[in-house]
Amino acid sequence: MVHHELDGLDKKILKLLVDDARKPFLEVARECNVSGAAIHQRVQKLINAGIIKGSELVIDNTKIGYETCAYMGLYLQNPGQFPTVTEALLKIPEVVECHYTTGQYDLFIKIYAKNNQHLLHVIHNKLQPLGLARTETLISFKEGFKRHLPIDDMNE
């Protein structure tokens, strides 16, 4: 995996955009004491290098009716299932993350459901038909915090 060295300007741009991805480039340029064109060029360089993968709109899931957040460890029946199970999980809208892991689980997923009954429906009607060996579910009562990596400490 290629790692890119970031200079001070790259770090400052990333920090400003991580804090507010909707911040106009001209405002970023003013805070960095460079031209707007320089910010556009640097951001494009960071995109081309794969450092910036896009920006996202964050939605409060509870406000749109998804009150249950659960994490689930999946045990596959055999290692050959990874591609087909991952592809099937992509088709389940309630599954928002999927990670290949070490340790006891083969895959670890994050699910949002409207409530516990909806979660049970997803597990029984959408996940169990995938032919998993078994699952283990953890329900999150509340997100304590979520954050990005600190940009200031990068490459140190």
C-alpha cells in the first residue's frame, strides 16, 4: 500500500475540509493564505492520490425512523463464500458497513433498523438465507462518539 507524504498545506486543507466538507474553497484559500486555484489544485491532487475519496452528507438515522443500530459478527460456512456473501450484503439496504476481520468473525457488519422487530426481520429474512454458519449480534444503545483521524498528527 502506497503512503503519501503530506506537507503542511495539505494537512491544513484536509483539517478544514474534514471539519466542514461544505466549506467553500475560497474560504479555505483565505484561511491557508493561498489562492483559490492553489486549493483546487491541491484538492485535485489529494483526490487523484486517493487520499480524499469524496464527501458525504451525514443523516441522523433516528430522525428518519431508524432507531436501532446493531453490529453483527458473521461466521461463514466456508472461506469460498466471502465474495457471494459480500455481494448479497450489498443488496440489503439496512446493512451500511461490511468489514473483513481477524479473530472470531469472518465478516463484521453494521445494520440500521427501524426497531428491534425490524432488526429481527432483517436477520431472519435477509441474512439467514445467505447460508451463514451463525451470527452474533450486538445492539448499540447510543453512539458515544464518532470522529475522523486527527490530521495534525499525520506523518509524524
